[in-house]
Amino acid sequence: MKKLNYFFLFFLIALLFSGCSEFETNQDFLNPDNDSELKKAKVPIPAKCWTTSVPDFSQGTILCIPEKYEVEVVAGGNMSGIEAHGGKLDTEKSTWKVTGCDFDYENSLIIENIEGKHTVMNGDYFLYTGTLSASVTDGAITGTVNIYEGTGKFEGGTAEVSITGILDFDTGIATMKGEGFWDFND
């Protein structure tokens, strides 16, 4: 009986070692650098964000066209929030500015052309342009932002991000959510 116990113990140890060495082999197989087919695989990477604008009133205002309605918007500021692909935004280095503004009287919409730079805490950043519309009746925000250049995690990436949110007209602060997908040129 003692011989049988030693046999099972030896068998279990041998099984353990063979399982570990096979696992290492499988890990090498799954490494994208070792498999040209895996390198070609395109897995969608979400371009999601949850942001809050921080208006910088010292930058002044932009008068929307047509000027006869005397609608003005804050010229720029900073952004705080989270980027799903990069993490927390560095508010001091995440900036936005309005490059143009129109007022659609019939639909009660302020339409802003914007550009900016979102920088995450490790210093990686991306640049974007876009158009956002805010309803003057309820503050609802909709629009699209196009990411066109970046560094670090964002290098070689582009994305079209749909924006929704709400604007508080008393404070000038907008809270927004963005959704889209990154496209990385490899």
C-alpha cells in the first residue's frame, strides 16, 4: 500500500510540472509579438469620458452670430473628469476654447465650435475639435467631438465621440458624457 501512495504522489508532482510547462508554452503562443494573426486583430477600444467643464471667465466671452441677439458664451476654460482609456484628467493641463458660436433662434440652440486638449495624470494627451449644441430652454447638450492626435496611450489614435450632457446657465458649468470608439493606426 505504501508503494501505491508513493506512486500517486509521484504522479501528482509530475502532473503539476507538466501542467506548468504547458501553461508557459500557451502564454508564449498568446503573446501578440509571436503571432502575426493576433497582431492584425482589431479589438474596439471604447472612447468614453465623463467630464465637467471649468469655465475660465478671465478669458472673456465670444459673441454668437447673428450678433443682433447678443448671445455670448465663455471663451474657454479647463476640463475635469475621467477618460476611460487614460484615466483621470489633469484639470490644469486639460483645456478647451470656443473657436466660433452661432445662435439658432428658431430652435433655441447655442451652437459652439470648440477645440481642446485633454491631458491625463501621467502626461499623455490628445487633441480634439468638435461642435456642441446647448438648448437655451433646458440646457441639454448634444454634439460630436473628433480626436485627431495624441501622445502616449493616445498616440496614433483617432475617435469620433458623441457627447450628451447638461449646461447650468447660472454657473456656466457643463457636465457631459462621451461615447465612441478609438481607431489606432498600427
